[in-house]
Amino acid sequence: MGEKKTGLVLEGGGMRGIYTAGVLDVFMENGITFDGVIGVSAGAIHGCSFVSGQKGRSIRYYMKYCRNWQFMSFRSLLLTGNIAGEKFCYHTLPEKLDPYDYEAFKKSPTKFYVGCSNVETGKAEYLPITDMKEQIDRMRASASLPLVSKIVKTAGLKLLDGGCTDSIPVKAFAKMGYTKDVVVLTRHKGYRKEIEGTGLTKLVYRKYPEFVKAVYKRPDVYNHTLDEIENAVTKKTYASFEPMLDYCVVKIPRLPFDKFITAKRTLTTQMKATGEVMSIGTNFEGALMKAIRSLEQHVDSLIFGDYDKLTDDELLKELEKIDDLRIYVIAEAIRRGFDYDTIFNITKIDRWFLDKIAVLVEMEKKLAEADTLDKELLQEAKRLEFPDKVIGSLTGKTEREIKELRNEYNIHAAYKMVDTCAAEFDAATPYYYSCYDGENEVKETSEKKKVMVLGSGPIRIGQGIEFDFCSVHSVWALSKEGYETIIVNNNPETVSTDFDVADKLYFEPLTAEDVEKALQVKIRIVKSDGQDFVHAILDPSSEPEPEPKEEGLPGEEYGYEGYELDEIWEDEDEYIEDDETESER
């Protein structure tokens, strides 16, 4: 199974890089490691000490030698052509004055890259360093400031400071397969790079017009990268690729092979979907799990089919099939330990998605192998949107036992708001999605009695516009009667047509567990003798059921054998007398 790769991205910044050095020392103190490090300019200078495990080295030699003219000075520039002395900084200092641990660097499992600027092409180069002593010129190139440094010729390239073309190389690391990164910036929050005087650059590097263009575009590239890293909701936190505090949306087409059982399942350019489902979560894995059960095809997770009975060769042949079941085949392949490259070469599905499927498979394994289902494990499983039923089947427990355990651990869903106004002003028509890793944002809108309208889910054969027509007209009628209305549905069209119709819209799968989360009320059956029995429609309690009055009355398909439908109430304080007329009811 392919491993997730974590990366550390280090911005440059000259003397501001000493801040980065402090951050890296804290990482080392706490045993925090990464699969790869990429540094630009000063970020590269300090990043190499992190890879070699030399805590305190960067700050130590900076403080000791920063006033030495050979370290960095205009005197050095006049005498050598480099503001930072090549011999002193890259040989004398690391080899004699404050020895660099070259062997520790070689043995480190952490891969190390430096960002440089190619003066001939005007593009960024990301060079690996495996032997710091032999490849020191790559490090020097990354930190060679234009105008005050000579062009460095190494690796068959003409190079200068990497900050000229890509100061924060998060995209570069993403292309290398690093799925989660920590980014260390050296500018204050809210900083935006502005256009600087480039007349001298144009003159000095007139032989390299592409490099001059890159320097001109540097502010735009830098600011655009910041826009991609900064969380758009909080404006306080940064996230590289996946929303952390924001939401993630997953859509899956609804393919009607449950109706056309003899139809060929192969997917081509031919239109075969009748609709689609949409899910919203705080992470991709959880949103994917929601989307799968929203399809209403009696599948609640990636555990589906008899693929576990196939041989490896048979499974490889199944991977070649392009159909609606492919995701379940991929999940089984990952369970078998097939590496990402093997699966990618067959399916051409991006490794990022394969890694996300692997996260869900790993959780399956953790649940199945757990001796005890502790709070931490259960919380993480719910964060990834594993339904109670699936958790129960993997741990040898019942769905009810998992629910009771959640109640014991106080693990409950919260509802987050999808801000339809992008935080520019208060949204009058927001809608909500559930998660297990956030605070509840649903506000009480009124003291009116409430009615929940369940949508019809994804569009199916024989069902067109009427799927929303019924929901909308139900809500309108109930609103006229003075009720607060709540819609629960998972079809994307619901957002388009119903977001401003109901008082609240919960964008959720229409499964028993998901609806119960939104319901938040108990259904009460009132006996004639006044004794109350709490009996949730979707999850019958363990309390003894009352004796039925008669057999075969309406509602028996819902588990309420023997009870008149008008004896089931959502409000425990009120009931309808038997002598009320139909119109009064």
C-alpha cells in the first residue's frame, strides 16, 4: 500500500529566515519529522540543518558570524562578486567553524530539495540534494540573490535565487506526491508583495529576457500562492490542498443499473446517469462516504461485492473494467497491498484519490483489529463518516451498541453552515451539513412548531421534475399553516431550487442515522392510561413495547403495529382528542 507523504515547505526571506530556524528547532525538540523538505533561499539554508538533525545550529552560527564581512557584506560583494562569501559560507563555516553533519544528512530518510531560478528559461527548478558536500552548489544557487550574486552554474543549468520564480513551492511538492504539507512563511499575516523597481534587473540580465519577465511577474506569483494557501473562511489559518476548516463537496452520478439489471455497466461517453448525489463534509474521505450512501443502492461503505474472493490476477482484470463498481475494486486492491503505481497505471486515477480511498481502508482495518473501541478511535471513524452500522459490523457489535457507545463518549454530530454570501454579509438563506469535528452553527430561527420534509434523494428512472415539485409545494403549504419547515435532501438540485423555500435546509443522506441526526426529536406514543413510551421512529428504544390494540392497523410497516397513526406525536405536551374532526386535525 502506498504511504502518505508529508512535506515541509520553507519560504526564503534573508535574515527573516532566522524565524524559520526557530520553528525547525521546535520541530526537532518534539520529534516532528517529514517525508520531504523543500526550501527556497534562506529556507533551504536552514532546512538542511533540520534534515541533518542539528538543533540550534542555524541560530548559533548566524549569531556568531553575522557581523563577519566574509559571511555577508558589501565588502564581500566588491571583492568576490557575491554578497555572501562563497568560500566562507559554503566551505569554511560548515566544514571547520561549525561543522555540518554530512553523514547524518546522507542517512536521513527525509528527502531534501532546493528551489532555484533558471535564468535562461525564467522558470523554477526544484533540485534534489542527496549529498550536501558534493552538491553544495545547488544550495548556493538557491540563495544567490540577483544583482548581488554571480550566476551559479551547476547541474547543467544557470541558476539564481529560487525566490525569483517560486518563493513558496507548495504546488511543486503536490506534483511530487506530497499530499499534506506544513508551510513556514516569513512575512507577517496579511502581507502582499508589491511591484519593485526592476529597471536595474532588466539592464543587468538583458541577455536573459525570460528571467527578467519572471522577476516582473514575481509579485503576482507570490500573492496568488498566498491566496491558495490562506483559508478563505477564517482569513486566519492556512491550508495547502484540502479544506481544513472549510467544507469539501463530492458528487457521484446516479446510474440506474438497479432498474436495468441486464444493461451493460461499462461507462463511456454515452450518457447513462439519470441524476447525481452531492455530499458535503469537512474532509474528502467523509464526504465520499456520505455520497456513497446517498446513492441509495444499499451500500454504506467501500465494503461491497465479492471481490475479496478473487485471486490477485482476477482482481487486476476487474481493475481494467471502467464501470460504476470500480471504486469498490480499487478499495479491495488497496486492502491487498497493491501499490499506488500499479493501480494508477491501470486506472489512470490520480494518486491523490487513491490515497484518500486508502485512508478509509486503513480505518476499516483499525476497527476490525481493535481489541476495544475507545473514544479516540470511534471519534476518528465518525469524522470519516463511517455509519454506526458499518462500525458495528467491523467491530462485532450491533448498530445499537455503537450508538449507545457514542452517547457514552458524547460523540454527536454538529451542523456547519454553507455560507451562500461568502462572508461578505450575513446570509439569509444558508444551508447546513453535518460533521463530527466542529461546533454546531445551526441557530434557532423561531418558536414555531416544526415540520421536516424528506426529499426523494437522487433522480431515478421515471422521476423528473416532480422530485422537487412535491417538496417545494409541501413546504409552501406547511408555511401557510404557520409551521417552520425543514428540508433534508442530497440532490444538488435541492440547493438550486429549495435553498430559499424552507426555513432550514440540511444537505444530508436520507438514511435512518443521518435523518435522525437532523431530527433531534423523539417520537412519543401516548397510551390511554397516560403512561408514555419513548419510541423513535428510526431507532426503536430498548424499552418494552406497549401491547397493541388491534392487529393490522396502518403504520405496521414502520414498526408501529396496532397503533393508530394519529397516536404518534412529535410534541409531548400536546395531543389530539379522538373527538376532533378530520379538518381540525
